[in-house]
Amino acid sequence: MAPKTVPTVDVEKGQYVDYQRKARQFFNVMKMCLQDREWDAVLLNGIHASISMNDALTSFRLGKRSSSKSHQDATTLLSQVVSGQEEGKKNVARLSQILDSKNAVEYESRRFSEREARYFSQQVERFVEWAEKQLPPG
């Protein structure tokens, strides 16, 4: 079976730094929201941190990022970056899990609990830290 084709846009490799900086901003705001006990905002900022960090990684490694309307397609692109790496596969699954929350936190009335937000922020932190190690120091 042929690999899934994901709509992408070409990105100059050096632009990964801009996506990485955005990811760090969202990540830092996620941490502040955690301290402020703003549980829904923890999830929303964590999702955006993860998306931006993934864009940084795929931009740097592949020279492209996902332009799909489905954020889950970004995991397909990440799979191309990490093919064969066990730790990479774990983080593709982690990103998928993070992105699964996007619709609920942005469009549904459901509120998230402290327990959910703390677990979620740990998953985001693990993904962001792993992705940072895949990029040049910046």
C-alpha cells in the first residue's frame, strides 16, 4: 500500500527557527496557564506548541510542512522524518494523541479538568523536548 499523501507547502529549511520560536512561546504560555489553573487554555496552547514544533521539525528535515485541513495529517509527515526510529515512533503517537484533543478544546463546550490538563501538559512537554533534540541548537 502506498504511503498516504499529505498536502504540503514547501518551506525554506531555515524557517524552522521561526516555527520553533512560536512553539516555545505557546509552550511557555501553556506553563503559565498551568500555574494559573486555566485548564482549557493549557490544552489549547499545548496543541499549538506541538503543531508549531512539528512544523519546525518537518521544515528542517523535509523542507515542507503540512497544509492539510486535518491536523492529524501532520503525524504522517512526522512519520517520514522518524522512519525506523523507535523514539520517533513514540513521538508520532504522542503527537497524534495531543492533536486528538484539538476539536474538543476548541469547538465543544466540554471543560477540561486539572488532572487532564496536567497529564496533557506532560505529553506536550515530552514531545517538545524530544523535537528540540532533533533540531540544531537555537
